[in-house]
Amino acid sequence: MILSDRAIRKLLEEGKLKIEPFSEELIQCSSLDLRLGYQIARYKVKDFLDVKNSNWETQIETITDDGFYIQPKEFVLATTLEYIELPVDLTAFVEGRSSLGRLGLFIENAGWVDAGFRGQLTLELFNANSYPIKLYPKMRICQLVFAKLDGKPINPYNGKYQGQRGVVPSKIYLDYNNK
């Protein structure tokens, strides 16, 4: 079941769902908006990305209130301003905002936030337009749509991104190094 604004408010008031910093205007009728944080990252790669050996570097940049440009066909990682804590019986879908999608900006977070996740979200941004798009910290960048689980999971999220702060590049290589 997707949660309404009433249910979202109730979870926030009860302290079961935590959003920091929180602002009342973030709550929509069936979602909660999140804002763009102050960090972005760009991958620096010579030839190709190797998922087993993390052959990449990332250039992490602090963005100012003056904003930054995402160039045509450019892929950038960004972080949300908000740090979230989901209870173990609540999951969330990350959706881009329609107004930004209409400019050609694709916004993802692999589309999903597992029950029990804590941290700032790292977003994947892609400019599909032929023109640069200027983005600003604290602007509403995406929305969370919450869904209640049918029960408490046996294994709530406790993965490699738990507790992350700031933009966090891929840790896919850990899937291979921990076997």
C-alpha cells in the first residue's frame, strides 16, 4: 500500500520515519520531496569501468548556492540534502520530478530504498537534453513514494551503503571481494 500525506505525517510525528533536515512543504499528497545536497561526483576512468576491481576514481565536488551545470549526455552522482531513516516495515521508491524530467534530466537511485535504510541518498543524474542544465543545492530534486511491507522482514537492510553521508560512488567491487 502506498502511503498518503496523512500516513507520512503520522510516521514523522511518531518518530518512526526520520527526515533531517525536515520541512513541512516537502510533504506531497502521496510522496515526500527531497532536495539536492551540496556534493556531486564525476567518474574519472581511462578505458572502461571494471566492476570487480574498482579501476575508477571519482572527483567529488562541493557545489555552492550558485549551482552547477550538468552537461548534455553527462552522468553525475549527487546526494540529497536530507538524511533519512526508514523503519524496518517501510520501503520507498525514488522518483524523479516530472518538471525536471520534462527538461531531459533523468534522476534515479536505482529506484529503490530498502526497509531499514539509514543515510543520505546518492542519486544518479543524467542529462538527456542537448543543452546544459543548471541545478542548485536545496532545490527539490526527487520524491520518495513510501510503501508498507506486509510484515517485518527477516533481514532489514544492513548493506554496504548503510549510514552513508555525502555522495557515495559505487561499491559493486565489494560483491566480489567479500566472497
